[in-house]
Amino acid sequence: MKKILTACILLFSFVSNAQVYSSKQPLAHTFSIVARDEKTGEMAVGVQSHWFSVGTLVPWAEAGVGAVATQSFVDKSYGLKALALLKKGFTPQQALDSLTKADPGREVRQVAIIDSKGNVAAHTGKKCIQVAKQIKGYNFSVQSNMMLGDQVCEYMSNSFKQTTGKPLAERVLLALEAAQKAGGDIRGMQAAAIIVVPGKKMEPWNNRSVDLRVDDSPKPLEELRRLYAVHTAYEHMNSGDLAVEKNNMTLAMNEYNAAMKLFPANLEMQFWTAIALANNKQVAKALPMLKDIFSKDKNWKELTRRLPPVGLLTVSNDDLQKILAQ
């Protein structure tokens, strides 16, 4: 017990003397990627760590501005401060230099910044726990510390470079999965996150096109992969709804079918697809779908009764009775 207490005192002394420890500066040792899609201009941050809720600590991004990963002995202020400096016209390197110069704990920080033009800057302090590395490339930077092996950054870098043409979120997720294959965090896995923002400035409520987080899981990347599939499915549903509004049922059904293929057990996707068919005079196609849905959960039939009064089901009374008879 005395040896353990002594070790704890020494650790506290180290971080205290380095002026980096506080309840607001957790120890998020991790691997991450900041990246930009050259075609769409989107920017992203992806991260995985054996640290609870790492998605609230490491990734920061703003549409039309840039993306930041701040890790190791985390100073969360780096995220917002770096983005603010980018908005003032600083390059990522100028922003990083400004932040680290003013930070007495710079040697235990690991930070990466990318801007809306794809310029990158990265810093790995000399006192980051090994294995600690960074690799900067065209439109991306990968960085890691406290890794089990010494090839984590190489695996991430190679993965990102080899997946050109895929959606940015998919490329980032693949890079994280590659990092884990290379050994990942020496402590194991716990949390992961991906943020993607548009390349152009947007209203604050449209600032993030992808925002997925796993706070606590024995297999966070598997769960993040599942969530990304669900996200993609709902994106197809949204595109289908827009196609219905434009009276393009062929496109709408293609989008709805793509959504249901990704998430086949989701009754809500099936339900609204059937309702869209019914509203477009294709009740005969909607009936078997609704029958199956109602048999699995009777509440969907009750919801169907509530749609005509608010204009969301616009069939004749005869067709409504056929639907409710299922």
C-alpha cells in the first residue's frame, strides 16, 4: 500500500509541476485523425480511446472553418481557441504555434489542426507517453500516444490514402479500424467518436452533418460502425422524403429501399415507406407492408388512425378502411 501511495504522489507531482493537471484537463491518451474531403470540402475528426466519453474531449470542428483533435493530457480549450484563430485568418501552423507558445504544459499535449483548405499542423509533446507519433499528409493528419505498437499512425495514414472516393465519415471510420488492427491503445478500448462538418459555413443548427459518439463500450468501434450504418439509413430516408415532396416516386422508393436494406429490422422506416406509397395512389403495394408491420406492433395501426386528421395520410375513406383492416 505504501508503494502504491508513493507512486500516486509521484504521478500527481509530475502533472502538477507540469501545470497540466486539473479536473477540466483529463488524460485522454488516444489515437485520432483530422481530415478533409477534397471533393466536398467536408472536414472531420475521428477518435478512439480507453477513456470514458472521449468524444466530448478530443474532437472539435466548425463548418467552413476547420477541425481539431486535442489529446494526451487534454486541454479542451485548444479546440475552440484554434477554431477562433482560424476564423481570424491564421493558418493551422500559426494557430498551433500561438497556442503551444502560451501553454506551459505543451510537452504533454498532442494536437492536430486542419483548415477548410486542407492545410494541416500537428504537435506531439516530448513528454507524451510512448508510443507517440504523428503523420501529416495531403488533407489529413493522424496522431497517437500511449499505443501498444509503433505502426498505429502508419496504418491510419495508409488507410485514409487508399480510400479516396468513399464518404469522408467512412474513410475516417476505416482509419480508426485500421489503427485498432495495428494494436491501438495499450490499455484497450472504451469510447469513440466521429464528427463531420460541411466545407462551407452553415447556420449553427446545420453545423454538423455527422455527429456520432460511443461513450462506454467494450467494442466502441463496432458500435460506432453500427451507428454509422443507422445514420446512413436515415439519410436515405430523408432523401426519400425530399423526393416524395418533388413527386419523384422512383427516386423516393430507391432511397427508401436503400434505407431498409441497411436497417431491415426498423419498423418505422418500413411504415413511412408504406405511407408514402399509399399517399401516391399505390395502396395495393402498401397493404402487405402495413399488414406485416401491424402484426409485429399494433401501435403502428393506432398511429395510422391519427395521420388523416393532420394531413399525413391522404387516402380515401374506403382505402383507409382497407388499411386499418390489415
